[in-house]
Amino acid sequence: MLTERPANSSAATHATLSPVRGMSRRQLLGALATTASLAGGTCWLGRISTPAIAAPRPPAATQDPAADTGWRSFRGSPDQRGLARGTLAANPALRWEFSSPDGWVGCAAIADGKVFAPALAGFLHCLDLQTGKELWKYRSIEDPDPKKFAPGFKAAPFISGNTVYAGDEDGVLHALDRTTGKKLWHFTTGSEIAGCVARYKDHLLLASHDSCLYCLSETGTEIWKVQTNDRINYSPAVADHYTFVAGCDEHLRVIDLET
């Protein structure tokens, strides 16, 4: 067991992980490229260069009114269990589809009848869950020239309150008003953001390819960061007052968020 201490935080413990047995790197990446989320009986499937596809939700009588049918982050919850509380229709059929020229890598987030879909073309699209109609879109750069390269969104968006957070390939975290799509603030890391934001109390957790895990305030101010030894591709998971971070240095780090 190894220990390391961030600049103004307590010790974080980590252990070396073994490669996934029986899977090649290509097979593993292929599996990770396919994502799914379930909300209100609607199954959202995404794979790179494939349009987002939805199946119809079941009749209202089959819905559990007490269930939270949103999907507000990567794998649906802070602990990333991936548990969908909706009921899937017996015979799913295509209801609508929405395409992006460069395809999709990150899974969509869903809340209050809206879908937030991150596209490699550099747009975050807000769509109506029932119809697929685009309500707004946000571009990762403010340059009006449509031919200017815009960093793509690979990470799943994170929804908290009336804010949606999305990280791009240039390492910028964008905080947007989820009703209007207007930018509230941004925070710049040293490299690509490939994982979803997590939340603990009033703090945001963000990992980057610059090898750091960041803790931010709700207004985008850096509170502390933990330096690792290689890129962090993954989304921080949160359980109790701990966050779990896996990176390309083959270590799993467990960090006490209270200290």
C-alpha cells in the first residue's frame, strides 16, 4: 500500500490494479466506447460515429412514480453503480434519432424531460426527450466561424441543480445554465477532460489528462488538487466522504474529502 498527500489535503491511499483478464486493449476500448443510459423506460445507446437512438417509454401505468428516472451523470449516480430505476418496454421501437457529423463518444445525461448529448463536433446538444427536437446547443469555443475547429466533448455531462457541466478535449470545463445553454463560467486544466464531473456537498470533482484531480467551488474556483503520475481518463466516484480515482498510472486512489 502506498500513500501520497496533496498540497493541502490529507493522505490519499492507492493500490495497483491488474489488467482486465481475457480482454485485449482493443476489446476493452471497444466495450467502453458503447454506452447506455435508461430514463423513464427509454434506453439511450451511443457508439462513436453512430447517432443517438431512443426507444419509446412504456405506458404510464408501468412507471414507478417514486422512481428517479433521471440520469444526471456518468452511470447515473455519484457511486457509479449504473442502476436504472425505470421500466423498459417489452418491445422497444425507434422513436427518433439525432445525428452529429463526427459521432459520439460520451453518454448523454437526462433530467426533467431533456437530454444533454456531448458531441465530438464540439457541441453540447440539449434535446427534448420525447421528440428529439433540439432546444439549444452550445459550442466549446465562442468563435463565430463555423469552420474553426472546436474541441469536442468526450465526457458525459453532469447535471446539478440548474447547471450542466461538460469537459472538452482542450481541458476546459464549461458550466452552463441548463435552461438556456448560456455559459456561467469555465475552468481550464492542463489537458483533455475525458471523465464526468462529480459532486460532494458544495464542491465539484474533476479529473484531467494533465494527471490531476481538481476540487472546485460551485463558482469554478480551485480549492485543491491531487497530482498523480499519469493521465486520468475516468470519472471520480463518490461514496460517503471518499472519492475513488483510477488513472493511467495503474493506481486506484481513495481520497478523504473531509480532510
